[in-house]
Amino acid sequence: MRLTYRDVEQCATKVALDLISGKWKPMIFFHLSAGPLRFTELWRQIPRVSKKVLLEQLRQLEQAELVERTVQNNFPPEVSYHLTAKGAELAPILHRLDQWALKHIAGVVQIS
């Protein structure tokens, strides 16, 4: 059986990868899998991302219900992010993908 373009577009794996694709989303997952972080803490742990892009990627992850934003009514208000139950379930899968990549991509892609 030959797959059509429509079959590929509706593939569950493609949909899942689209949710977590983006230059910084895997790193966001990596850092949030250790526990909740305030926005500034997360931004400092991903040094090359701009605040604007980090916020956009966090909002996309929120829309996908993988990350949740919490606002504490302090002065000034504190905003923190954490993985939802759905995101926490995905985190070990991404960790396993990372382990696979470390094992198999040597010589194919230079990791800096």
C-alpha cells in the first residue's frame, strides 16, 4: 500500500512532532522536566533564545496543553511554567529520543 500526501498529513506521529517542533521547545521540555521554573529562570537556562521567542514557544506549548502557566499574586507578580500531566508523560519519550540521538548521530551531525 502506498501512502498518499493526505495520509502523511494526518499521521499521528507527524501531529505529535509538530506540537514539539521548534528550535527551543525540546530545551524547554528538558528544563521544565526537572520542575517548575519562573520565566526568567527558564530564559537564563537557554542563553541564546530571545525573550520574545521563548514566550511564543511557551504559548504554543500552552495551547497544546503540554505546559501550564501559573501567576502568583505577589508584587511584582511571579509567572512560572511547569509541564502538565500530558507534558510530563511526553518528557521521558523526548529523553529517550535524546539518548537515541547521542548514540546514533555521531559522524552525521556535529553537536556543539
